[in-house]
Amino acid sequence: MFLRIILLLSISLVNCDQTVRGIAPERASLYDPNRPFTCLDGSLTIPFNQVNDDYCDCRDGSDEPGTAACMNGQFACENLGYIVQYIPSSRVNDGICDCCDGSDEYSGKIQCENKCIALAAKMREEEEKLRLLREQGFAKRQELIKLGEEFKKTLEAKIVELEDKKSKIETEKNDLESKKNEAESKANDAKTAADKILEEKAREEERAELIKKANDLFNLLDLNKDSFLTPSELITRQELDILFDNDGKFTIEESIQLLDNNESINLDVFISGYYEKLSPHINLEEKVDEQQQVENEAGAEETASEETEIDADQETEQESVPETEVNETAKAESKYDAETQKLIDESNEARSLFENSERDLRNAEREIEDIKKKLELDLGQNNEFASMIDKCFEFEDREYVYKLCPFDRTIQKSKNNHGETSIGNWKSWGDGENKYSQMKFDNGLGCWNGPQRSTNVIVICGIETQLTSVTEPNRCEYEMRFETPAVCEPNQSSVHEEL
């Protein structure tokens, strides 16, 4: 392989005229001792005996490949058994061994050890390692390609499955929507009718409460308890003077005027025409206090006798209420009758089923969209990068943990505060024919007074898929080295055989 190329080049050097020291094998035919030498740039022709005469005649230094006369000349190290090496002619016979075979120090001032054989052996060792790496990596790449094909087929099958599921959900949703609308219509009609009844009942209760309060006020003002209210009884309520001149004296004339010159009024008239006028200005506390005192005295003994029983039973009463009893209590608290409440519950259930169906449909559509996006990704020539979808690879240094999530984002995570910083979002592969050797991420978190962070990922052949290094060559611009079998190419053994 590569060693064969070295041997071919070495043979070429041996076959060229050795009197012309330092010429490159491919240029040997240009140095013919039997004819004048023309500078390689064509600028001058000189006698051949002036080649390597330690005097620089050609502007391009081509007449002195084996001496240090020309600063711009090149000396070709023979390096038999290894590779031809080129050094500036100015380094010839400078006392430093530049060529592995020491051919640049032919003056004898220094003896150079021939290291070409050792270097060739090391090269063969490195070449063998590289060959094995490519061989094993390419084999794993074939596995990745199979996984990619299976992955793609799985996603395509999943879309078919989800589309079928989506169609069924849509049919179910439409059916549930009809049932929901029907149940809501029945419940709304029932609620409307029940609300009218409840409103009427509330008005009746409000009216009853008003009558009760009016009756209490009438009884308070009817001093002689003859069921009639007269101006002379009303005059005792001096606070009613506020309805007139508010001079602190509520007179009989004002009292007669307040009752619209009626000698007396009964309870019905009082309720319909005077209660709302008088009630805001009459203090009912005195009657309430009297009634409360009577009630307190009447119930004092009963309360005292029951306290012992209450304390004894308190612990039992605080125990957990059975679930069935809680449910019954909740139902009892409903303001609607059982039939109306049943329709309302059925409406709520129908609405819940419909909303669940809507949510299932949205989830199916979202999943289909996500899969389609994955199928649209460029996953390599043969989908060899497909297995990296939804995966992240980490690399740690002393301060940070870095994450590479192909086709998604790159992250820098501090080891101290555990905060994550976006250093790029997936943009594209690299440019040119070998585009899969580079991943581009941009539009990361902006640096303080600087650009948005970005990451350039160098993808190289490796037996394992792993992130091997992260650097920041420029401010807010990161570079990652990523090894994977996905870019391993086969060994070019056939080309080497020909060589």
C-alpha cells in the first residue's frame, strides 16, 4: 500500500543521475549532464557544470538544489525506504540533520543517524491502525445504514397508523360533538325552566322576608297592640324627624303628614305603602335585644344540659365522612331538582368526552407533524445518521458539561450552578461534496455585548459515536470534534494495489 509508493519513489531517486544532488525524482529528466541546463523558470540557460557549483545563477534557485547558495532553492532528501522530503536549500550543510537519512549534511562536518527505517516502520504502524479503524468503522457504518432504513420504515408505518387513528378520532369527535350539542341543549332548556322556578321561589322568599320584617316593625310601632298604627304612636319615634326639617323634634303634624293624613293604617297598608319609607330610619335593635334576652334565658338551661353530651360526641362527629355521604351531600347542595341536575351532569360528561376527543386529535396531528419533520431531515446518503435523532452526546472539561444533540441543539452546562446555555440550534450540514463532515449550529444565546453563540462540529471517522473535544477558538464560537462510524469510508486497497 503506502509503503509500496515509498519504494517506487526511492527507486526513482536511485535511478536518477546521482551527480546532481538534491533534485526531486520527478525533475530528474530536466538535469541532463550532456547538455546545458535551463533554469526551471526559463529565465536563463547555463553550462551544466554550473549546476550545484555553490553559486546561485537562476532566479528560482533551480541550479543549486544541492547547495545552500540560493535562498529560494529546494533540496530533495532521498530518504531511502521512507518518503521524499523537501527542505529549503539554505539548510544544506548547516550542521543540523534535517533529512531522516542525513543526505542534507554530505559535507562530513556532522554524522547523521539514518532514521528512515524507524520512521517508515512507525508510518506502517499508524497506517495499519488507520486501516483497521476504517475497516471496523465502515462495518459499523453498514449497521447504521440498516438501522437508518429500519428507522425510516418504522416512521413511515407509524404515520400510516396515526393517520388511521386520526381518521377514527375525527369520526368519533364528530359523533361526540353531536351528542354534546344535544345534551347541552336539553340541559340548557331544563336549566332555563328550573331557573325561572327558582327565581320565582326566590322572589316569594324575598317577599316573605320583607313581610316578616315589616310585621316586626309594625308590631314595634303599634304600641297599644290594636293592629293599627296611628300618628300618636308614630310620634314616639323622634328619629323620623330626619324625613322632615330634622330640627330634633318630630311633631304630631309631621306624624300625620307622614301617614298621609290617615287616622290609622293596618298591617297591609303599612307593608304596601310605608314600610320601605320608614324602615331605614327606625332602630330595631331594642326589640331584637329584648327578644334575644328572652331566648337566651329560655335556652340557658337547655344549652348547659347539652354541653356534656356534645363534648362526649364531638370526637365521633369529627371522624371521616363516608364517600357516599359526601356525594349525597354534594348532590343535596345542588340548587336544581334531581331530573334537571341529571341532565346537567349528562351534559358535562358529554362535553368532557368531546374535549378529550379533541385533545386526542391534536396529539395525533402533532405526532404526525413531528414524524414528518424527522423524515424530511437529511440523515446522510443512506440514512446512516438516523440513529442519532433524539439523542445527545456529552463531553466534560473542568468547568462545563457540553451536549451535542444532532439535528436539535448544542448546550453548555456549568458544573457550578447547573445552568444550561444554548450555544447553537441546528442549522445545516457543511458545504461542498464532503458536507457530512461538518454540522452547523447557530442562533444560540447571545453573548454579553457580543454575537449569538454558534457551534461548528467537525465529524470524523471513529469506531464509537462520541463527542471527543470542545474548544472556543473565537469568542462565542465553539468547535466540537465528533467521532462516528457514520462517516467512515472503505479502505482504498484497490488503488494501493495498482501503485
